Amino acid sequence: MNKKLVLVVQDKLLNYMRHEFKFEHLHTPATIGDSMHLHAYRMDKQVDDSYKLTMQSRLSTDGEGIGFCLGLQAEVRIELDQIIHNLQMKISVSTLFIPV
């Protein structure tokens, strides 16, 4: 199956991710044939105090590129558990969701 992973994030999170991960190799704008896409939206406050979402950017890469983002250059085939493990190691305690 030819499935794609599309992550939709706020532009501020994408900026944070650019500093924490290796994103220089991602395609901008996104390439339709890539298996992983990242869409970033900006949230703008309107005059009437409502909010409007605007697409800020679209990035994409393939499976090998995901590994490069996470610092797994030696591994061509990446297992989901390894991706989750690497992402969890990058998450600081202050960004974790704690239900009230």
C-alpha cells in the first residue's frame, strides 16, 4: 500500500521542530510522491476577535528522510517504535499534556 503520513501543526511548533530536528533536506514545497508530509498553519486573530487558520508552509520527505530528521542516518528501514522513542526523548516535560 502506498500510504502517506500527514502531520498538521501550528507554525510555532514547526519553528521549534526545525531547531530540534534536521529539516534542511525536506522538500519545500511538498513533493506529492513523498510518504511524509508536514503542513504548518498560522493562527491569526481577526478584528472581530475570531481566529483564522492560514497555511504557512508544506514540507515533505520519504522514509529515509524521516530517519535523517531523527538522526538515524545509518538505518534505512525505520520501525515505528524507534520513531516514537526518538520523538519522546526530544519532548521536554514542560510540553507534555497534563489533563486537569
